[in-house]
Amino acid sequence: MSGRDLFCPPRRIRRGAALTLVFASVLVAGAATGSFPEAERTDRKSPAESARSAAPAAHEDVAKAAEEAMADGKSPMEAAERAVSRSGDRWGAVYSRGEYEEFEEALDGEYTGVGLWARRERDGRIEVTKVSSDSPAAAAGIRKGDRLRSVDGERVDGHPVTEVVSLLRGDATDAAAGTAVRLGLERGTHAWTETVRRARLSTDSVTVREVAGGITVIGIDSFTKGVGDEVRDAVRQAPADDGIVLDLRGNSGGLVTEAVTTASVFLDGGLVATYDVEGSQQALHAEAGGDTGRALVVLVDGGTMSAAELLTGALQDRGRAVVVGSRTFGKGSVQMPTRLPDGAVAELTVGHYRTPSGRGVDGRGITPDLEADDGALRQAETVLGGLGDSD
């Protein structure tokens, strides 16, 4: 697998919102999606011919529809979107050239946005859960716990967070750094409007902190480029006697190669996952030499998806970690992109992956070893204490 191999979290086919998915609890300005790399193409063929000959059969109808539309003077992308919709593929999507470029930049650890994380509460309200330091949102004085009421005059209460993300980022034409977005906010009884300008920001996907009792908590918001090496450095720098809590709650996936590298931090080689593409079975393996001596707990919840589930399943099946939290999302399908004649990219599901013991994840998720909700971190600390006592 190449450095671009990954699995993707759920998304809407609707263009403009498709790539504005969420990292973590949700990163309201980033994008998280996934696929296998584009099939190699030859300059001796037209883009549509190359797409059909190099891509799996699942892509042929979409590529053909796009080519026919272009020959008729119609939009290849719109034709491809209709074909994807007809396919019934839950995870299928079509991206414009610009959207796909933004997505690739996000996976490289950068994005254009305002620096907010947010979630939808049970009553439908959109609450800010984190503000990135040195971001436009931080400069405007927006804080964790503030309520986001509107974006550019459009009310967001009750909207899916993915749609809120789309509004915050803007569409393909107005999401550039320096463009303005007007936010309606509320803090307690105080309501106000703030205009901020989007900027180029870092995703800061890994956080590290020490808690009482000799425990290092490593949080991974998403598997962007370099995350595996960051986790390895964090483990090496942790005090020798510390147990590790790997917090994957709200992690919506990302680059599978980074998830495998992260698995290699805690495993001494061996199988991480298997997957199939059009019936061809493949395997992912950890590198030898990981730290197998430290006690390890993995925290998960319903927002743990895709590559994060792949990592969780590997550590659980291999007996390397105790998994604490709630059942994960259940995204275990594999997508592959195909370039369309106008430069757009179509993705369709071509297979599924399984954990080392052969468990399928798609539609099922991963059941933790210990169920916990609000007190999951406390439970993890208790488990680590017990693991340490048994050493």
C-alpha cells in the first residue's frame, strides 16, 4: 500500500459538502475521507479510457457516464454523481478537482478554516468543543462551550455537523485563506456576531498529557501524515514506568498507513488487518521492534471510525491492549478513486477489511472489553492500575 492508502468515514454525495467531514469530535474546518490510491494511468489513453481499464469494475459505469456526458457537452461530474447515486453505494462520492486537492492537503496535516471543533448536542444545538490556538477563532475570542447559532446568516441548530462544517469552510470557490465568514454565537445569555477570516492551519492531530498515577494519555484526532511517528516519539518520551492511554474517541479515520505505523509502535511485527479489493486478498503488517512492555488501554466511542477501528481491532485481537468505552461506528469498507475526464474524482466501495482474528467491522463496529461512557478515562486509569499490579 502507498502513503495515500486509507479508508474513509461516512460522507454525503452532495458536492461541496462531501469533503467537509470531520476530524475528531469534529474538526470544523478540516476534511477526513479515504480511499485507495488512483490506479496508474498511461498517457497513451484518454483519461476516461484509462479510468475504465485501470480501475475496478465498480467504477466502469461511473467513468462511462462521465465520458458520455462530456461527449454530449454536458457536465461529466454531474453525470458521475447520478451514476454513483444509482449504484446504491453508501460510501460513494464524487469530488471536483479542487475539492479533492483540498482533501489531500488536509491529510497532509493542513487545512483552510477558522480553527473550531464542534459537536451537536442532543437538543440539536451546535457547541464549540475546542478552539485551535493561534487560529482566527481564537483571535476572535471564541471559547470552548460557546454555542454556534449561525454561519453567514444561516441557522445551524439541528443541522448535521457535516453541514455546519461545509458552511464554515465555504464551497470550492470561496474557501480560500483570507475569505470572511460571519458567525452567530452565544455564551450564556450573551449573543453576538463575529466575522472571522479563514486561514491556513495545522490539524494538530496528536496531543500528549500526563495524568496522576503514572499515566500518559495520547490523543489522536485523525490519522494525518506523520501521526504514527508522533505517537512513537510520545511513547519514547513518556516516563519508563508510565502506562499509556491511547484515546481514539471521535477519531474519524484517515491514512491507513499512519494507523499501521501507530500499531507498529505497540507491536513487535505481525498482522494488523486483512482487506480485499475486488476479491483479491491483501494483508497489512506491523513493523518489528514496537514497545510491547507498557500497559496499554485504548479509549473508543461511537465516533471511532475507519482507520481508527482498524488500529483498535488489531491491538485488541493481538492481546496488546484493553479496549474501554462504547461500541465503535462500524466503517470497514474500502474505497478506490478514479479520475474522471474533467479532473473530478469518483470513489466507490471495492472491498472490506477484517481484524487479525477475521472479524468484519463494517456495520458492526468493535465492542470494547469494558463498557464505559462519561467516565471512560477514569475506567481506563483503573484498568491501567490493575495491569500494572499484575506485572
